[in-house]
Amino acid sequence: MDRVFAWDHHHSQVVYRIPGHKHEDGRDDSDLTPVWLPAEESDLPEGVMVEDLRKVSVKD
């Protein structure tokens, strides 16, 4: 499954989601209700920088 990375400007960290994925806790990731998960800068694909990511605001 492809990960979609973004920058959570609220928490100042890289996050990712897996579109269409159903998580163990029952949450479904969709474009209307994305499930953002924490990631590390080292998880980014080769050649992608934090500055390249779109900004999102992940709620606690």
C-alpha cells in the first residue's frame, strides 16, 4: 500500500496515511476522514524533502 506523506505543522512532524486502509481500531482512512499517523523524516521516499510536503493539521 502506498503511503501519502505530509507535514503536520501543528506538531511539527512528518505524518503519513494509507488511503483506503482499515485500521485495527476500526477507523477507515478516506479522503474525507484521513487517518494521519506519525512518521520520521527518514521514512520519506528518496529525493523527497520535508519542504516538499503539503501541510496538514492533525488533531489530537
